[in-house]
Amino acid sequence: MRGYGKERRERILRAAVRQGLLQPETAVLAGFVDLDGVGETVASLRGAFPDSLRVLHAFAAKANCLVPVLEELRRSGMGCEVASAGELAQALDADFEPAQIVFDSPAKTRAELALALELGITVNVDGFQELARLDEILKTRRSGSRIGIRVNPQVGAGAITAMSTATATSKFGIPLGDEGNRRRLLQAYRDRPWLTWVHTHVGSQGCPLDLIARGIAEAVAFAEEVNARLGRRQVTGIDIGGGLPVNFASDETTPGFDTYVARLREYAPALFSGEYEIITEFGRSVLAKNGFTAAYVEYTKTVGGRPIAITHAGAQVATRTVFAPDAWPLRIETHDPQGRAKHGRPVRQDVAGPCCFAGDLLARDRALPRLDAGDIVVVPDTGAYYFSTPFHYNSLPEPAVHGARVDADGRVTFQLLRPARGVQPVPALAER
Ligand SMILES: *Cc1c(COP(=O)(O)O)cnc(C)c1O
């Protein structure tokens, strides 16, 4: 889609250095969100579904839960999917209407459920025990919430087991294929006219489109079965979850939302019949490619013959990559202290973070122009699940996050999305 990713990152990075958002000593690490890019991605998501269908695209807040980011998404017409009381508070802070919020969590407490039902937030029930809690709450009050059951189509795992939610034994949802479950589920819908939605989320990064589409087809077939058996159109909506994988290997956005929707049409044509309202819950595919991390190289050294650059970005902002490097490889781009791209001859080197454990590496033995102290590394594709959800190892602070917009003349303006925060370092000697 957007072929100018690297150029655009460099433009934003150089502006950030000029404007002092990145500085040695005081601002050694920051996250950036390309807000124009977010708008374009949301437009491509909305454009992928036919206008004739009623679709709520609910952004999965866990992918980037910064309130100003959620506000931006709300203004672009999206809803918000939340998976904890904290994310629910952030969605309300970002001024989403309750009807635009979808609450999915496998561990909702009674109080959280009661609040969601009182406000009219969509609730997807994760199991039979949770359903019994809803019965209790709804005995004494009415609710305008859309209520669905999350089903597990048990279609199997993708390449990353931890991201696969539709395995035979996944902790999420009610497994459709387990002995007796279809009968119990049908009875649950028969007994509860307020159960009008079916939800599934097959998995995230690493799941091939065919696997996701097959899982959704199972959920749609289940909805059709409920309506056929009950002889009434009780199920009026299907929440198809998120999980579109992201290409971390280049600036190409593949697969696109168009490709995904074409696949869904093949596997689950009934979803497009116009009989159902649809909710989607994309997270990574909306934000990942619209964000990058930038960090100074503090030192370099050569160890056992291998050059190593010690940067300020490690496990605290790239947790998954550091702990599971094979599943979550990231690209690294090299820049000089002014933010200009470095074009030297590639040298194999490690790019390390600041944390005090040996595995704190963003890249191992990677061929890149040789990094020097004072250079800046850029880590593309980190707009989702990286700097927005930092890990507090070594009492490292959460880095500032800046939203960037580039106008027609190439001028970059920034908006602070999150200030740097955390344990305050001891003031420098000179200031004491
Ligand atoms: C994590 C999650 C999503 C979003 O997944 P992405 O891979 O970021 O699109 C959507 N729905 C549910 C229920 C989730 O747990």
C-alpha cells in the first residue's frame, strides 16, 4: 500500500531530533505514531467491507491503549474492543459511546459485568459460568447491551502457539466441538432471547488467512444453526474478532483488508447476506505499521569478534521480540545523530537494549551499516503491542510517545500522546 515508509520515518525522525524530542542524555528513547498513516489504514479497513452491511470496526485497545490514540480512532469512526477494566476505563476516557465498546475478557468479575450491562456495552461471554452470572444480573435489571457468546471453532493453531486462540484446548470461549456443547449452546440461546450475537476470534499474528476464515465460517454456520433450530432470527450479529497478521519483513502492507474480506466471502458467504450486523476487532493490523521506536546508541563494543551496539531500546519496549525472537523478528534501520539514514557497508552486529540480562537483544548477528555511539536506531512496525505496553524491568521509564503528521509541504508536527514516565532518576550532579 504505502511504499514510502522508510522515507517517511526518516522525515519524522529528523524533525524529532531538530525539535528536541530525541536528545542524548535526556530523551534517549521514544515511540512515534504516524497519525496520517493510521487514518489511511482505517479508511482501507472501512473500504474493504461493502457499504450495504452494518459493520462496527472496534479497535482492539490492547494493541495500543494510549487514550489520545483511541480518541484519534474514535474520530475516524471506529469503535473500541476492551479486554480488561483498565482498557474499559481508557475507552470511556477516550469518549467512546458505550454502544461502540465491546467487552471481551476471559476473567470478567461480577462488578465488571454489571457495569458493562448497566452502561449498554456489548459483552461477549467467554463460558457457561459467566453466562450464569449474566442470568443473575439480568434477573433484577434490564440492559440495552448486545450480548453474545464467544465460540471456539477449534480449527487449530497458526505459527505462533501463544497467539492461537482456536486450538482444541484454548482457554478462550466455548469449544464447539466438545462433547455435548452444541446441544448446551443451542439450549442456552433457546432459553435466553437476549443472546443475539455470536463471537469468535481465531488468533493473531502467525495465523494464516485460511485458518482464520475457516474459524469464522464455523461461527457463522453456528449462528445459522441457532436461527434454523429456533425457527426465528434470534442471532442478529456476528463478531468476527481481529487477528489479521502483519508483515514485519518489509514496508509492504500484506495481506491487506481487501484480501482478507475476499477470503471471508469465499469461506463464509452468509456473513455478507445482509442478515447479520458485523463487529470486527482488529488491533495489530491497524497500528503496527504506523508506529516506530527510535533509540540512541549509547556505546559500541566488540566481543568475541562480534560488534555490539548498546541502545536504549530493549525488553522494556520490545518485550515479545526479546523473549521470543524467532516468533517476533523486527527490522532495524540505522541513522546518524541527526537522524539521517546511514548507508555504510553492512557489517554483522548485535543490536542490544539497556536491560541487565544477556538476552536483551533487538537483533542478533544482523547485517547493518556499522553503528557508532551517538547514532540512532529505528525499529519499524512497532505501533502495536510494543512501546504502548512497556515492561517495567530494571525500573526503566516508559518512553514518551509522539504522534506525527506530515503536511503537504513535508513539514512535520508532533502531538504528545504519552509523556515519559516512571521512576524519576536521581538528578544529575550539576543540578543537585
Ligand atoms: C487480541 C484480540 C484482538 C486483536 O487482535 P489483533 O491481532 O491485534 O488484531 C481481537 N479480539 C480479541 C478477543 C483479542 O483477544
